[in-house]
Amino acid sequence: MTILYLVRHGETEWSRSGRHTSITDLDLTERGVEQATSLRTRLDPADFGLVLASPRLRARRTAALAGFEDVEVEEDLAEWYYGDLEGLTSDQIRDAHPGWRIWFNGCPRGESAHDVRARLTRVVTRVRASGVDQAICFAHGHSLRVLALCWLDFPLIFGQGFPLEVASVSILGHEKESAAILRWNA
């Protein structure tokens, strides 16, 4: 069974300030470059039979700086589309929408939870069908959390309990016959 590594991109200006970033194509900060480069000591590209990255610059650049030259861009790994919430912090969103949580309320004029789950389920299906021992996905905080929930077949509302740090590595696999999280935010 395939083991799947999840790598969240390094720091950007907006991730540092807590702004929701989906389609805005930001580059890494200097600190983000350092974080991504440091992944070289923890990840060996030769260990992975399938290497996928979100189409966004921050994810592709993290992969490259981590030493992954041969990356396939996978559109389905793009971040949850935030619609009207793009560029806003959670506090700003809650000023206009008290009690807002993406897992429960979604995004006005953005992508629905159903659509996000459908596309990340396609990634899970692809990884499992690949037959490789290890695969790796470079992407974003919300999309990788949804990917993990799809791997586990958990409801999306559980995503609130799985925060992901920038430049973190998480590992999905199996415990006996059950899908499992082997490491989170390592």
C-alpha cells in the first residue's frame, strides 16, 4: 500500500499574516525559502515514485527548493477557493460573518465543501491506484487537510482538528487494514 507524504508550502507574506490565500499566486518569503530548502535534509526525491504539486507558485517553489526537480502539476491540489474571502484574515471574516468557520460555513462565491472533497478524493484515488511505495504532494493548508480527511474517509468538519504548519511534513498510510495518519506536522 502506498504511503503518502503531504508537504505544506513554505511561508508567504499572506500565510505569515493569516490572510486566506487560494488563487492569489504569491511567492515564498525569505523565511519560506529557508523553510523549503531545509526540507532537503528530511526528504529524498529518490524515495518517491509519484511527485505531485499544486499549480500555485508557492507549492511548486517549495517542491523545487526541497530538491524535487521532476514534479507533476496536479490541478486538483489547488487550495480551497475562498471566493469573497480571498486575502482576508479569519478575524476580518468573522467581523462580517460572526462565528464563521470554513468547515461549517464555506466561502461566499467560493468553492463548496462538496467540490473540494470531490477533487481531493480524485487525488487519493490516483495515489492509491499508482502502485508506488511512496508518493508526495506539495500543496496548501486547507487542501492538504481535506486530502487527509478523504484518505481517512472522515467528514470535512473534522478538518478543524488538523491544523498544518507551513513547510510541515505529514504522512498518511495504513494501520493494518485501516487508513491512518502516521505523522502529522513533523
